[in-house]
Amino acid sequence: MSLSQLAPIADILAAIGVILSLIFLAYELRQNRKQSELANWRDLLESLSTFKGLSSNIEFSEFLERAEQDYHALTPAEKRAFGMYLEQGIHIIGNFAKHNDTIPTKLVGMEGALHSLLRDLLNNKGARAWWVETKPKGRFMPQTYAMVDTVLEQYATD
């Protein structure tokens, strides 16, 4: 067999090699994307765990109880602390809501738990008073305003 007769076979083998390389690359990219999404979810879960852990401090937890009952009775520094606490919680929960279309199968059902957490965070007199004061300041994304307003409307208290 001459070299000119082997050329078409070599071209076919090279094409098969390129196709197999592309298939392998696509597989690796997909695996990398999945790992990246899982890492993002682990980070979100860790931030939520850290946020919830703040109330393990009894002194801070007692402060939250006072703030939730009467926001207007707080000092300016306490208002700031309560507001930053609420903002942090809203942002963490908002990040879950923003990425809920990529929830791993093992975390399905978390949406309901997060909705309940947001409701518990905001459905008190202090948080509602803070929201009335904070909302006009424009510190959130439009979806966040809608999410908070929806929760507050659904669970209006007297």
C-alpha cells in the first residue's frame, strides 16, 4: 500500500480522534460545571448556617427579641445592627431564590424551607418597621423588593 492510499485512512482516523476529543471535552466541561454549581451551593449553605448561628449568642438573641418587638425603641446603633442583620438574611435567602433553577436534586424542597425562614425573619413588628424605613433607600435589587413585599403581604400581622 502506498502512502497516497493510506492518506484517506489517516484522515478518517484523525477526524475520529478530533470527534472523540470534542466529546471528551464536552464531558469534562459538564462535570466541571456541576462541580462549580455544587461548590456554589455549599457556599450558600455555609453562609446560611453562619447567619442562623448568630442567634446562638444569647445576648444577641435577646437584642433580636427586643428589636423584633419595637424597632423604634432601639438606639441608632441598635437600629443599624438590626438592619444589617436583616439585610444579611435577605441577601442570603435572596441568593438561594436567585439560583433556585440550579438546585441539586438532593436539595429539592429547600425552597419551602427558605420561604419559611424569610417569613420568620421578616414577619414581626420590628422588621416591618425597618422595611418601611429602609425600602426607599434603594439598597436591594428589584427581585429582592418583590420577594420581601410578597412575603410581607402574605403574612400581614395586626
